Amino acid sequence: MFNDGGAVATFNRSTVSGNDAASQGAGIFNNGATVRLVNSTVSGNDAASQGGGIFNQGGTVALFNVTVTLNTAVAFGGGLETIGGTFTFLDSIIAANTVSAALNNCLAVGAFTSQGWNISDDATCGLTAMGDKPSNANVMLAGLMNNGGPTDTHALVMGSQAIDMGRPAANGGCTDQAGIVLTVDQRGFGRPVGMNCDMGAYEFGAMGPATSTTTATATATQTQTATSTATGTATNTATATATNTATATATGTTTGTATSTSTGTATATATGTQTSTATATASRTPTSTTTATATATQTLTATATATATATATATGVPPGGGCMNTGQCEPGLFCADGVCCNTPCDQPGAFCNRSGREGTCTTVNNAAAPAMPHPLLAVLAVGLAVLALLGLGRRRTS
């Protein structure tokens, strides 16, 4: 990376590796500009002349918990080189860099400035500040590989003198360029582990990003009220004309209201009201006129309130874990039936939240539920029964 013309480049939780240069600065060439690296790795870069990892010419370079290792140059400064300008480092590792296969971490035409708590395995970097381990230190780094997180890192091996040797909290702790305390390493794993953070970009013993913790509280209240009223009136009038007339009128009204509010606390209220009115009129006049009126009113009110409070410190629910949307699931999973599923599971008869198979889409064939009789049919049956009784009474009086 070539940084020039007064520009400011900041690397955070990044890896600069595998680059070649025909002259200086295979990893980073800073020409009169500003470069800041935080929780980052500079590894495996090769310059044909000098400054294999980072070459600074008259600019400003600052390292905060950076690992600089396995960079090479042919002439000078296998890891770092500065000509004029300023070059500082804090809580960083500068080790195993070479010039023509010989150990050589730094070259300064001017000076490097240690801000303390750095480690090196030779005496070329001028580490003389508090907490520095200036030469012949046992750094013990593993190779560059995927140790978790989005970028490759060099893991510290047990016994490394960089472990727990970063700047103590009493002195300000491990910080970035703004003085903000670092709470994760390059991988995003929590730091510090132990009393102090580790030097460099990798925190030894960190077990991974924080897992998700959810606490839910639910309260449900249901109220149901039903009212039914039936009225029957019969009038007999004798005439000489026979007329059969039947009239039935049914009116149904259903009203539903649902309200949902989410502010960290979720409240759901559902109210349903059903009113059914049926009127049946029958007139029969060979000898009588009969009028029957039946009215049935039913009111159902249900109120449910649920409150849920959830606190999560990270995302990525595994298969079978609870979810509200796909964004909460690990990559490649889908939120279906309230759990993270291996497929969208949106086919008819498919379920993902089944006992013993949570997280795996399963197709289930269920028999259709028997149809329930409509409330209007019951009302009409009442009207017909009234008519039958009235007819029976007329025959007995004839």
C-alpha cells in the first residue's frame, strides 16, 4: 500500500501480507503522509531493497497492538524502516524479520520511538521505554493462519513472553490511536484475558466472540364474554286463503383489532367481537298466520398481553435456536417457525420447530380438521323448531 501526499490511512483489525516490492516498503510505503495500525498484522512481505514490512519516508507511522513478523528485505530493515519523520509503537510485537536471511527487525535513519510494552527478538528497534522487552525475547509465534475472525493472524504459543505483558490498566491499558481501551483483539475475541492484554494483535486464551443471552418474561390475560338472546312470538289468524311465506335474514359482523408496540418491551393486544343476528318469519294462512322471531347475539372479547425483554451481546443463532428473523441466525440459516432452520421451510405442511428435529425442515401430513357448524345454522334450527311446535298446536285445536 502506497500512502502519499498528506493522506491519513488507518488499519484496524487488518492483515497486510504476501506483498512484494522492487525497492522499498513491500507491505506499506508511507511517503510524507500518516499511517496508523490498530490490532493488525504485517507479515510475509518482501522488499528487493529495504523496509520489507513498513517503509516510512518523512511521514508519521504509529502502531497499537500490532504484530510485525516474517517480513524480509535485501539491504536494510527487514521489518520496519524509517528515514526522517516519526515512527512510534505501543504494545506491539516486532520479531523474526530478516535482511538477506539474517535477523534484522528495524533500521532507523532518524529514530523509532517506543511508547512502552513492546517486544523484539533483537536490539535494532530501540526499545528502551517502560515495559519493553528489547532483545532476545522469547516471542513464540505460530504461523499465519485462520484463528477465527475475518482475517488471518499469528497466534501466541503458550510460554510466549508477550502473553499478559501489555500495558497495565493502571497505566492506561491497551488503547487505539484515540486512547480508547481495546476490548477485542484482531479477530474480535475479547481482551484482556488475565490481568493485562497481550502484546500484538492476538489475545492468547480468548475463547471467541460473546455468546447471545436472552431473557424473556411473558404475561397473558384472557377475558371471554358471551351473550345469547332468543325471542319467539306467534300469532294465529284464521282466514280462507292459504299462503306459505318463509323469510330468513342473517347478519354477521366480525371486528378485530390488533396492536403491537416494540420498545425493548413488546405488548400485543387482540380484541375480537362477533355479533350474529338471525330473523326467520313464516306465514301460513289456510287457517292461521304464524310469525316467529328468533334473535341470537354473541359477543366474544379476548385480550392477551405479552411482554418480552431480550438482551443479546452478539448475533449468530445456531440451527434449532430461537429467532424472530433470519438476520439473527448464523449465515446460511433461515428463521422458520421461530427457530433457525437449514432451509426457508416455506412449503405447505413443512415445519422446522418439531420435537427432536429443531433446525431441520420436516414435512408433515396432517388430516384436515373437521368443520365446525356455523352459528347461524343453530339459530335457524331454533326458528324451525318454534314453527313445528306452533303447527302441532294448531292441529290439536282444529
